[in-house]
Amino acid sequence: MSGKAAFRTRLRTGVSVLCIFAGQAVAAQEFRPGDWPSMTLFNVPGAIETPSAFTKPDGELSFTIGHFAGMTRYQFGAQVHPRLFGGFRYTEIQDFDAAGFSTYYDRSFDLRFTAIEETDLLPAVTVGLQDFIGTGIYGAEYVVASKHLGRRLRVSGGAGWGRLAGNSVLSGFGDRPRLTPDQVEEGGEPNLDTLFRGEIGAFGSVEWLVRDNLLLKAEYSSDHYTLESEELGVFDRASALNFGATYLTEGGTELSAYYMYGSEIGISLSFNFNPDRPPTGGSLDGAPFPITPRPSRAAAPEAYATSWSESAEARAAVSSRLSEVLLLERLEMEGLRIDGTSATLYLRNSGYGAQPQAMGRAARLMTTVLPPSVEIFTIVPMSAGMELPSFTFRRSDLERNEVAADGAERMLASAAVASTPPRLRRADEVEEFYPRFQWQLEPYMRTSLFDPSNPFRADLGLRLGAGTELAKGLVFSGSVTKKVVGNLDQNSRVSDSVLPHVRSDFPLYDEEGDPGLETLQAAYYFRPGQDLFGRMTAGYLERMFAGVSSEVLWAPYDTPFALGAELNYVKQRDYDGRFGLQDYDVVTGHGSVYYRYEDYLAQVDVGRYLAGDDGATFKLERTYGNGWKVGAFATFTDVSASDYGEGSFDKGITLTIPMAWFSGRSTTAVPEFTMRPLQRDGGARLDVGGRLYGLVEKGRQERVEEQWGRFWR
């Protein structure tokens, strides 16, 4: 695809995304929103501020903005498992004179587990932790039970600790110090020493689904807002009763209004999404080419002659024709090895997020182009010049199973998989496939989130990227950026870090590095041995560091785990985003373990980070067959919480949403987002592009089988 065509495609996709979000409130979906619990002002399933025990649909993501009494909460939550819900909250509290700020910005994490699911006789029971990582301002724990009384009436009742113990009906166990304004600190550490300690309060709620799109609520809250109401005078809490109404759209949006604590009006807006509920209702891809059946051998024995394969001109004509028709399906042929009865296609997937879909469409086209004598098809997916595990099919199986009800499953069962496929020889490469040149001009957004002096800063600009593949696996690439509008350069905050300033000097890069050379590097990808993948990268690797990076990955096709090792030597770049380097240098690297269990990927990286600190990063990610990923990570090193500074340790939430989910049309574009409370120098890792597991994972057994249902699409 040319650079201009790529840019037009990205522009159309961006417009489509905006239109889809705008129309989300009225998009027809295959579910009734009133059947699921609505979100509270704390962005958990419940009434107004008190939780319920009900769960959202598996995989549901919720973004909620809520406001009352000068408090505005920006929140993200995910039902990462049918029983487990996790969330992140960022709260702006006006007139909250604590920790030296008149307007205070608080960050907190929640976690809740449904211990008992609702049955005809039993209520659902959920145990929750509120603000268990953070300053503790909203710190609370609870056990709540909920039951449907018919479809339209729901009741909940529970016991709470911490903030939810304001009415103190039981004495509880142990002591729990009360938080005062002068005790509010930067936070960021788990509040494990206070969990389920202290007095116990009681709360309850009733919800009535008047119509499928209108939910009325009433609750008795045990949160006395002692800190905000009694000590700081943020608002006057005159009652424990709250009342509200929620309007539900078929697209999953919730608009709510409340009368709260006898004195305040509150509002909230929640957007709910689910990987299994795309806005378009499904795929809008065009139909694939049909299988071209061969004549029977008895009726046309001459068609099965193999003499054609002895002619170099005939083989070249077949190769040229197959390369041409693959381009019609946004697929590219890197190489073809062919004889009278078998063909091995080295396939570059340029258009589909699911590898099986690309292989299925390629196999259909092979039946159209290859002579009838070719019975054995081997497809070798290629990624950055590396051969991924190959699949070998019998052509007769393709012809037989195209219209079978379980045709995809039959093809998977009959396929022969080779973890280390035959290498692509130079003699089999498509003539003039290399060198290749591509460029793209695309918008970018760079953000700085959760800074207490200004919680949201952002730059919008243009990124010009270009790359050339000189040979198989050898890539030269670079990118430059130019800001169009933004305020990142207005950050006057000076780093107070006692560690080497490997990340905390980012305001200087924002101020001086526009326009800037973002990357300029050479990378070589290769297969050093059986089940092994390798990478060598050198140059200006990221915005802040330049140097050399090496990596090796052991990833057999049919094992749930993989092992990797990375070693880097880098020097810090000058702030102006050009070619200069500073004096600071470091050897950094990690050993990594990846383990896949069903829809979950666990990753542990152990090693040395950019500031010279040693430790480990733990990441857990939920993956979906359509490319969605939702994860969380935390890094713990030998840097103390006090030396690390605000936040105590590095942590965050990751979100990957394929563009195809919005548009309904297959694409390999998969934007990734990371939400960090605030990144400091401790636990900072080199941001080198093209790490191996991301390139290889799409060809591993768990991922292939998860997406195999798309083989015939």
C-alpha cells in the first residue's frame, strides 16, 4: 500500500471511529441493557454510591464520569473474569485542603470478587476492596448480597469497613486509624494493613426497572463523608438517603441524575463496551473467493499431469498469477516453492487481524491458481522476515469442507503444523520483493496524565514515518514528529527524583524536542534455531534513549509458555530530539516468562531497569479472539517507596482495541493504550519497538485455535 493510500485509510478509519462513538447511544445491540446492573458513582455495579453483588457481562468495559459536591471522578473498570472486576479511579476534589493542594487529585484502584453467583434461591455475594492501592481517602472494604425479585426489582444489603462504616453497627476486629487532612500523602502503596479492620457499617439499596430503559434507585449509605463534610466543609451531609434515576440506551450508555445526602445534586455518564458486542454488529468484510473445484481425475486425467512443473516459465507464470490475486485480498506473497504435487506459500498478512482468516483466504486463492496436480498446500505465515509455524493442508480437504457446518474444525484437525517450518530460500523469493519502501503520515497524541498541578496535558501533532526492508528480516526505519497544538511544553514541574532522571525529565523533552527525531534505527530479525526467534536493533531506539538492543525468544508452537531474554546498552538522548547524547549510560535487560492459560496471558520480566534498579514486572492480560486485550501491570524494584516518590511504584492498566472492532472491516491496525497514575524513574523500561513476543504470539497454538473460526471468512 502506498503512503498516500495508507494515510487515506487511517483518516477514514479515524472518522469512522468518531461517528461510531457519537452513535453509540442509539446503536442497536443484541442485548437489553436493563438486564445488567448499572454503574455507581464509584464505577462499580450498584445503585448510586453503594455497591451491589451483581456482575457485568464477561469482558464488559465501563468508562464513567461522575460529579457531585465539587467532586469529579474519572473512572475505568473491566469485568476481566465472570467473577472478577477491577477498576481505576481519578478524582478531582475542590476545596480539599490536603497535602498542600486546595484542589486535590486522588488516584485509586478497586477490586471485587463474586464469591457466590445468584440462583433461584440464593443471592449473589460479592467481596470488594475500594481504594486498596492509593492514598486511602476512599479506602473501604465490603461484603454485599443482592437478589432479583422478579426481573424488574433488585435489592442489595451489605456490611462495610473504612468509609462504609460511618453508621458503625458492629465493633469489628482490630483498630483502623481515621484519616485526617494532614495525613493525606502521595500514596500508591497497597493498604493491606487496614483491610477488613475497624468498625463495621451497614448499607442497602433498592432498584426498580420501570421500563427497559429507565431505572429508579434508592439507597441507604453508610459513608458519612466525615473528612469532606465534617472536617473540610466540602459539602453538607444532611441525610443517609440517596435517590436517583438512570436512563439506559441500547448501545450501553447510562445517563444518571441523583439527589444525594439531603443536600446535593449528582450526575454521571457511563459508557459500556464489550469486545463481543461490536458497534457494527459483526464483520463487514467482503465475501472471500470461492474454492475452485478440480475436475475428477477419471473425467480429466490430463489435468493432473505434472509435466508443467518441469518448465521454469510455467512455474514463474503460476507464481506471478498467485502473487497478483493475493494482493486483491490484501495479502502478499514473499516466496513460493512449487513442484508438480505440492506448493509452499510464504505469506505476509497485510490485511487481517486473525492469522487463520488470512490463511483461509490464501488457501482459497491457491485452489484457483495452482494446477490440479498440486494436492499439498503449505502456508508459512511471515512476521518481520521470520517464519512462523506453518500449516499444511490437503487440497481435497479444502474442497470437501468449504461448505460443511463444521468445516473450520475439520480443517484444523486435518492440518499438519510445523513449529519450525522450512526456511524461505533466496531462490524461492518473489522477484523484486526486496528492497521495499513504505512511508506514512499520521496524527499522534502524546499525553501526560495525573500530574497534581495539571491532571491532563496533551499534544496533538503529525508523525512522519518511513522504513525500508533491504532484505528478508533487515529493516531500516525512522520517524519524526511535529506538534500542531498542545500544552505539554507548559509543564514547569522540575523533577525531584533522587534516581537518575531516565523518565522524570520528560517536561524538558516536551519543551525542547519539537520538532523531534523520534526514532532512527536498523533492526534484524532472524530464526537462530528450532523454536527460536532473534532480534538485533541499533540506533535511536526511542525518544529518550539510543543504543543497541538484542533479544532472543524460545516459543514452541504447542506449549502454553515461552521464555525470552533481552540485553541492551543505551545512552540518554539530548532533550532537543536530535542526534546528541548525554553522559548517562546503562546496561539494562530482562529475562521473561510468558504463560498462556485459556484467555489469559501472564508475563513476568526480571532484570535491570533504566535507572539501574533491579526488580520484576508482573503483568496479567485478558485476550479475546477478535484482538481486544485488557491488562494490568505492576513493577517492584529495590528502590524504596520514598525514593521512588509519588505513586510508590510503577503500575498501570493497558488496553488494546483493534480498529476492526469499530469499523467492522478487517485490518492489522491495533492501537495500544497505557494508563499510568504517574511514571517516575524507578521501574522504567526501555521502550524499544518490535519486541519478539508481540510478533510471534499471533502464530502460536493458543492464539491460532482461539481465532480459527475465521478460517472460512
